[in-house]
Amino acid sequence: MPSPSTDQLSIDIVNEEIDEDQYINEVKLLEVIHNKNVSIIPDQDGNVHTISAPIHAKNGREELTAKGDGLSFDFSEQPNKDGLYELDLEFDRSDLTDKAKLILNVKNTSWSGYVLQEWYGLFGSGLEANQERMAKRSAEELNEWRKDQGISMSVFVKTGEKWVFQQDINVVGNTVSRDIVIPIDLTAVEGDITQIKLVAGFKLWEIDFAQLDYSDNEAVSIRELETTLTQNDDDKDIASDDKLYRHLQYGDTLSLNYELRSPNSNQSASYVLKTKGYYDKHFNQDGSMAVREVMSFKKKGQMSLYSRYLMENMFSEIEAID
């Protein structure tokens, strides 16, 4: 976020989901002082990157050239052999640098929330037991399953004749779009073109904007600001990454206050909010588990196929009503 116009900053974290409990483990606000000629965007680990020379894809699509224009790419065109959907981007590469920064403005679609709800419904009264089983799986196993299903968005770079995996972008929610940087390794890439591929499930993600920046990160000054809560509220449960969590039920608000510093005349201040936690959806499940359908989600790309099936079925019902 850019610098506010005053030396005070207040942030409210509000649970607006009626069917969801939120558990916040850690909240930090980083104040980044930087040159005015660069912008600041974090990666999904909270590391700060400077952006000074971004370029659009040479095979650019109209929906990716401007933020907030109402146009976006939503992974709904031609599926690959695994039932997942792809976006290919090509960028000029005048200097043979060995790294780059992919800049995306992304969010999950509202449709993805509906797909997840329908998927949970397949478990019937066995949903809680399944969630307990999933919780026992390692983070590596869960991340690989999300990648295979297209729940996360996967980033690849072309090296020779191979697409080399770079990183998965985790679910970011469907409320607002988010700017994010994905570091790209170009050490094995030859030639004057950088080819990048994004892969996700059918209509589970949308991209509003895409650029690439080959510039090195500039030096910045980063300070973690002290968090003050309203009404002398105790902040020990959000102060660090530990086993203490702040529980927000529907309508609850966590109000954060910060004292800022003013940069000098040739500098700007930007702010990065880092949060860590999880949420629990409320489901009143009954009935028997649809065992055959549930077991099918062991297959790669099944969530993407399920998403497309739900949409096609929905349109069929609408046409039948008409």
C-alpha cells in the first residue's frame, strides 16, 4: 500500500463471512522507504521487491494490459491433457540477465468459492472426518495436491524444450485483487525471449494485469512498525508466529494502529501488511458420502474438470428453465 497523507495509519481486519471463523496468528506492518522512481511489491513470502522497468508481454492480451479495466483472463479457454488451463506469455529479453520478476494482479474468482462449497457437499456427514485426515497430511503433500488440481496457480519458464516449474501461487481469496511478484530463474534460458506459462483450474483464478521486470532490486530501508490495538487490547496472540491465535467470528473487527515516519524529499514510503492464519468454514453436512465422486479427486486435474462440469450443468438448467 502507498504512503498515507498523515503520520497515523489505522487498519481494520474484519470478518465479513457469515459462514466462517477466522484465526489470525501473526500481523506485521512493514514500512519500506525507497526511491521515488521505483514501486514496491512483495512476493507471497512477504519479501519486498522494487519495480523500476516493467514491460508488457509481446504477445500481450488486451485484458492483461491495465488494472481495474473490467477485463481479466480467467482460465476458461482450451484445457491441456490434464484438464488444466494455461496462459502463455512472451517477453522481450534485451539483457541476458539470469533473473526476472513476474508481476501479477490476481485473485480467486467468486465462482471458485461455489466450486469449493459443492465439493465439500460431496462428503456428506463424512466432511469433518475428511478434514481431520487432510490436517494430518504434510504441507508438501497438500501443496502438491492443490497444484495438481489447479487450486493453486503454477508458474513455469521455458528452458530449451522444457517447461521448468518456478513456484505455486497460493489461494489469495476472491474479495480483492492482489499485486504479487514471482521471482523467475533465467539461468538456463537462452535467447532474447522469456517464455512464461501460468497453469490453473477452470475459472478458479483471474488475472487482471501482467508484466515482467528484469531490473535488480534496489536498496530499501525496511522497518517493522509497532502495532497498537484499540481500547488497550492485548496483542500477544498476534505479535509473533506461535501457537496463539486471535479468533474472529462473523462481524468481529481487529483494529490496528501505527505511527509512521516521513521520508525525505527524494524518497517515498510504502507499506506491506503481513498476516498469517487460517479459516474454518461452517457446513451443516448430512447424508451419505458420494464415495465414487470423492475418490475421483485423487486424479490430476479433477477439481478443474469438476468446476467445468458444474458450470456446464448450471447453464443447462438455465436453458431448461427458459
